Amino acid sequence: MSAQVTRSAVLSEIHALARPLRSDRDLDAVVRRAAGCRFTAIGEASHGTHDFYTWRATLSRRLIEEQGYTWIGVEGDWPDCWRINQWVRGITGAEQGVHSLLAGFQRWPTWMWANEEVAAFLDWLRTWNLHRPLSRRVGFYGLDVYSLWDSLREIIAWLEAHQPDAVPAAMRAWQCFLPHHEDPHQYAWSTRLVPQSCEADVVALLREIRARAFDAAEHEDDDAFDAVQNAEVAANAEHYYRIMVRGDRQSWNVRDHHMADSIDRLSHHLGPESRGIVWAHNTHVGDARATDMAVDGLINVGQLLRERHSADGVALVGFAGHRGTVLAAGAWGTPERILEVPIARPDSHEAFLHEALGVPAVLDFGGDRTGPWLATWLGHRAIGVVYHPERERGNYVPTRMGDRYDALIWLEETSAVRPVHHEGPPREPEFETEPSGF
């Protein structure tokens, strides 16, 4: 962007859209936007930034208190988040503290959810819920696809308690995976070397669970719904791993379709009056059609929400920051560390936001997205759980901001999240995924 008039116009539009962000009341414009929506998805520009987590929690709290949102779905594993759901709704764990609860996160990177910022929000949510009837308590659910073995365990436990004659079907799937020692790498590579997989077994198990539990789940039986969702996770996880080991970028689509389908299943289970908040990285929340992901045929949750639920109302809220620190790792599966986030690259969205504003701000994009900033393609920083500040150029996603989000929360200087425990060796290794690579 070389013409001074163009640069001036971009800065002028940013300045006109922005309002200072000093307290929770400064989020009024975003709260008003979300008031008429059934779904509000709130992103983050990294998985390890204190300020993204705390402002997202503040906005979510206002949506729950003032706008009647009834559930939160996060980029986390279903079984782990189901335990949190039972705790925040007061169904289990009367004597359990939030830090003990979060210690249950074992799969790397644990700091994504086992951090002090999430702990503070969950403590608040449990207190909020306990002052309300069970039917009006806000749930907390995992949308992701990774928990293959944990989901199989949960399925077997449900069948043993409710449908013991169907346990053999679950054990066939378990025994198919058993030789791979709960290592998805090992399983996925075996399917590449030998054209034999566990696909038929997990699909058969999914059919069995649907037949056995679907009616109960339809009648608001939470335990049956949990079993159905775990079966969906197991089937989609097996599919995801087989595709990813082949280096096929479409594994991204398998994962985001699973998350969007999980949102739909939750909405159906919780009823037509339910309203959901989604927490995920900007790369999942911001509409993929307004990034270079679309060139590669990739979709994401934000795009699918808009395509499926525009009539219900969808608000997509992104985050961006200029500099600071972040919690991330130097390599996949290694311990976390605090890393410096350098100032934004010149001619990026972040650089223009810094130049135009210089202070934290909220930008609601309104209805007309044709202005010189909102309609311009510029790089937009995305930091993953693996981060190398010295390779910053590769962390910027070409983005047309006005089409990617409906609003943006801008922060000048940010700090790292505070993990509740330090990272140990991975219990269930995973392939590296976006936003840090495929």
C-alpha cells in the first residue's frame, strides 16, 4: 500500500470505527450486535495470551448475564469438557476445586484450557449456575475431534451401565485400536503401510450407539447425548487421523466440519431457545472465505456457521494484538515457555491498527464493509501453540477484515497466560495442526 492517500484513508477508517476499550462497559457495541444472534463465536489470535482469554471471558459473561446465552462450546476435547460441564452446572464435584478439575487435562498442550484465566471464568460460571434451576444453567462443551481413546472408554462405560448387550460392538472397535497403544501416529501410519483400518468398526459402533441412545438423547437424557457425541468423536477422529497421515490438507476440513456439526447437535439437544458462544482460535472463528484458506479449498467453523445459520443470527468476533509475550512451545509436544511477541510487521492489519489507535479498542464493523480498510487484503497475525518469533513472516494470514469478522477487539500490549501446571510428556500424541502448520 504505497499511495499516501490510500494509507491515510485506511487509518481514517480504523479510527472512525474504533471505540476505546477500558472496561467491560466498552464492549456495549459487540453485546448489542450479539443480542439478535443465536451464535456468537469469539476468537483469539493465539492459544497462549492472557488478555485474549480474559476479554473473551468478560464478553461471554455479559452475553450470559444480559443476553441469555445458554452454553459455551470450545476448541477442546469432548470428554474433558464434559467433566467441566458437569462441574459448572453443579451436577458433580461439590467438594472439588477448579484447579483439581483442570488438572484432568492431560493431552498436550494442556495450557490451552488448564490456565488461571479459564479457572477464574469457570469459578464464576459455577457460582452463577448454582443460583439458578438446573434447566437454566449454562453448559460448557468440547467441540474438537482428538479424543479417540477417551471417547471409546466413555462409550464402553455408558454401554456397560445402560445397554450391556451392546458392549461387544464397542470392544471390537477397542480391540482394533488396541495394538497401537493409544498412539494416533502409530495407528495412522499403520493404515498407510497396510490398507486396513478400524473405520468399519467405529462406523458400526456409531450406528449401534445411535440406535441405542438416540431416542433417550432426544428426550433430554444428557448421559445418552454424551454417549452419542463420543461415538461421533470416535468415528470422525479415526477419519481425521487417516487423512492427516497422508499429508492431505483436507484433514482440516474434517476437523472443522466435526466442530460445526457438534455445534448443531448441541443446539438441537439443548432446544430451540438455546443460544451458543463458541471459543476457538481466529483461524477457526473468522470466515475462511475472507482468507487465503479459501484458495486451498479449506473451510472453517465461522464460515459454516454463517452458511448454516445466517437466519438465526451469527456474530464473529476476532482478536488482534501488537506486541507482548505469549505462552507457546518451540516444537510439537515439548514444554511450554514464555516467548516475546515482536511488534507487528509493516503493512499488516496489526501495524495499521497500532498506527491509527495506539490504545486498546473495540471495532464494530457495522453494515457497510466496503471501506478502504475493511475491504483491503492485508496480513493478520495468527500464533499457534508452536511459535518461533524469528519466523514471524509465516504467521500472517492474508485477510479481508470486514468479511472475516463482524467485530474486532484490539490490544496494544499483551502478556502470556498462566498455566495451572507445567507441561509433562504428551499422554496422547497428536499431529501438528493449524494455526501452526499441517
